[in-house]
Amino acid sequence: MKAKMIAAILIAALAGGAAAQTSGTKKGMLWGAGLGAVAGGVIGGHGSDALIGAAVGTGIGYIVGNESDKKKAQEMSAQSPSGKHSSDTEPFAGTTWKLQDWSPKSGKETFKSKTFSFGKDGWLTTHTTNKDGRKTTDRENYRVVGDTLIVNKGDYLLNFKYTISGDQLTVDSEKLRVLLKRG
């Protein structure tokens, strides 16, 4: 029993350390998994109970962390642009990127091109040229946490893993992969 307790505490400590530089959703999931493993191991006394506890804790942590991210996004939306901290916008602040490719494509795209301009003030401006020649502009808040780009407007919040290699930016989510070129 003592060995199981020590193992569960180590899992919680590792999850907490991994959560230090990530979005609230991921942080909640990691903490939830660790604490759920401890609770499951202590209450049930078996390794399988620790795994069940970790699974339940991950789910609860996801919900709590996602709500934390949404609250942060709402605070950012209400915040004046001059209230942004540069650490929240680096390495994108002051850069412009042109859409090169994305997948999966739905076949229903109505645009010809898109350009994304990341302001130093935490605003992302998307300029779209539609196939019919009409141009539109959309503005969203953004921030960066570790290797995650967080974009929000109103009640939605999108988390993207990103990598920059030279003048190429790759942005990934569960449903979309986007390739952009600095421009």
C-alpha cells in the first residue's frame, strides 16, 4: 500500500510539473490526472483504481481548465489593447503570415486568400479575399502560452500547437493543420 501511495504521489508531482508552462485546459487535465491517481490509489488501494482515478481526474481537470481559459479569454477581450503584456504575444507580435495550405479542406471554401496580422497589442487581424473579389476583415484576441497559440473572440476559444521554422509557421489543432508563410 505504501509503495502504491508513493507512486501515486510521484504521478501527481510529475503532472503538476508538466502543467507549469501550458494552457489552463492542459494544466487542468494534468493536475486532474495526477490528483485523480492519488485519490484512486488511496481510496481503492489497487493500481487499477489509481488509473480510474486518473481518468476521472483528467475529465474533471479538462472542464475546470477549459473554464479557466474561457475566463482568461473574456478578460482579455474586455481588456484595452494597451493593457497587453508582450510576453503574452511573443513570438507573433508585429508579424504577418499568409495562408499557404490547410487540411482537411471541406471543398466549400469561399475565399481565395487569407493573411493574418498579429498586433503587438494582442489583436489578430485576418484579411480575407473571397473568390468573388470581396474583401473582409476580422479581429480576434490572441495570446501565447508555451508552444500554444490561443485565439478567442466572444464565447469561443481555440488552442493551436505551433512551430516556426524559418519563414514557415505550422499551426495544429485536433481538427485542422495550417501552413503559413511569413509575409
